Amino acid sequence: MVKNKLNEIDSFISKVLKSLLFEMVPEYANGYAKENVFEEGIYFYMNDFAMDLGRELSINNSSSFVKNAFKFINLLGESYNLEILNIVKVGVLEILYTTGSLDRNMVCGLLCAKLKIHFNSWSDYYL
């Protein structure tokens, strides 16, 4: 019974994030079967989102996709929900931090103050 409730919470968080992502970053929503994009879990999906964002940042860091993506990321970063913050930290920020072709200072400059701290904390793990 308890496990089912936890699964319901996970499913709810995934649905809300999916809906918000597709609403705020319509450029990213194109091409996805919206009903089953989270089959492998929210962290894997957010990792894919971050990798696509990293590719776009290296091509055109002022595209509408980049601008909308950082509005979405920064909005999530202002959450008081620790699970949401962890999804952003591990699902997005770690991927962007470890993408070798990206200028970390440029990425950090696009983040809200709260997320800059989390982004820069990856330097404790990655040199």
C-alpha cells in the first residue's frame, strides 16, 4: 500500500514536470509522444533534456529553446520541494556541468542565484 502511494507521488511529479516543460519550452516538445516520454523515469528524461540543451548551447546560446529552457530550469530551481530541486541538480545541472564543450561560466550566468550555488558545487566532484 505504501509503495503504491510513493509510485503515485513519483507519477504525479513526472506528469507535472512534463506538462510544465512542454508548456514552457515548446521547441523541445516537438517530436515527442507526450503520453510516454517518462517511461524510463524522470531523471533519465531530464538527462536527455539537459544533453539536448547542452548541444543547443554550443550552437546558439541565445536561441528561443535556450531562453525558454533556462526559464523552466530557473523556475524549478526556486521550488522548495527537495525532490524537484534534486531532479534539477542531478537531472540537469550535473549534465551541463560535465559537458566538456560548454563554457561553465556562460551556463552559470544563465542560472538563478539559488541554482548557481548548486551548479558550482559540482566542482567538488569534477575537476
